[in-house]
Amino acid sequence: MKNITDKFSRTYLPAKALLLYQQQGSDEFYIESYDIGKSGTPINAHPLSVRESQSLADVLNTSEENRQGFLQPNGLLREEVIYINSQRNGFVIWYTPVKKRHLIFKSGLTIPDGMASMPPLLWKATASSLEIWALKESKRPEMSTNLYYAPFFNIYTDGRVCMGNVDIDIDTDCDLETFISTWENYFFGSAFSHLLTEISPVKVNIVPLWQKLISSGEDFPKNILKKHPKTIKDLLS
């Protein structure tokens, strides 16, 4: 995980303030620039100079350049990717087929850590949040594909994952492949601790289910999944 200590040790102080005037009934504007004094108050009001305008443009261009790589693939788009929204508050929807993953559990659950078979999963993630559901078929889902509750602890009934004290650090220029792998590592790299509701997300007792899957190595029994009211179409907004 990235060391971001330096981001907290930097000090940013106000340097400029801009006041935008618009002529009534017109599209003409006038920008007044203020320096910020030692006490933090605006001083030295003056029309925005050409030099200041160029400096502001450079800052804005740099901010935009830092986002140009956000959620962009490094090559051909992966088969698992269902949908990409790369806007400022964008998100990605992808699925993972049947595979085995290493799971970590809090000791109070009496479930040993270990490898276990997963059902196909559908993921939706922004730069700061994650939602997850289960699928019954290990193939690329369509708009009409049924969603099922993800058979894990630490997940709300609407699919949102409680990440607890996980330190989420997604760069604004993060490429698509890194974005997906980072979220999957966050999810499976944190310990499952408890159900967030009194209702099990599967048709059986979830504790013995994972105890058996880890000890036996058997495939995940998809018949015990519970259907979720959401559809993929609901996830696109």
C-alpha cells in the first residue's frame, strides 16, 4: 500500500483570491485579483494580469492532465469490464468468474482463514466506495441478468461494502487495471467480521457454509444464493 505520509506533512497557504464581475445583461466579465496578506485577508486589489491568467491556466491544465489517465485501460478492454464512467465521480462495473480466493476472518467467527471457491461476482466501485453482488453464471452478464446477494460478511443489503478501517488510497490518475486489482485486493485483503443485518445473505447458515468450503475445497453451491431486487440497469446511475 502507498505511503502517503508526505501528503499530510505539506502545508498549503492561501495566496490569491479572484472576484468575477459580470456586466448586467451582458456576457462580458471582469476579473479582479487579490493577494492574500499574512493575516489571511485579501489585499492589493487589481485587474487580473496576463501573467496571472497564464499561471492559472497552467494550474488548471495540470489538474486536467492528472485525470486523463483515470480509469483508462492500458490496452484492449478486458472481457470482465461491463461499464466505465470516467467522469470526476466515475465508477467501473466488472465481474469475476468462478475462482478460488484466500479469505480472512476475525477469530470470533470460528472460521479458519484459507482458500475457498467463490461464486461469480459483480463489482461496482468509485474511487472511495465499493458495492458487490453474486451471479449464478460464470459468464459476462447482460442488462437482464439477475443479481444475488453477495455471500459474505460486512456487506449491507443494498450491496455496499463496509470497508471498516481499510485505508483506501485510489490515485486520480489510476488506470483501469490498477483500479480493479486494487479494489479486489482491498476486499479480500481485509478480515470479514460480522453480518450487518440479522438476515443471512444466503439460504443457509453462513458460518458453517464458509467453514465447510474452506475445509473441503468444494465448489461454491450457487443454489443457496438469494436473489437481489436490483438489476444491472439499476447500477448504471
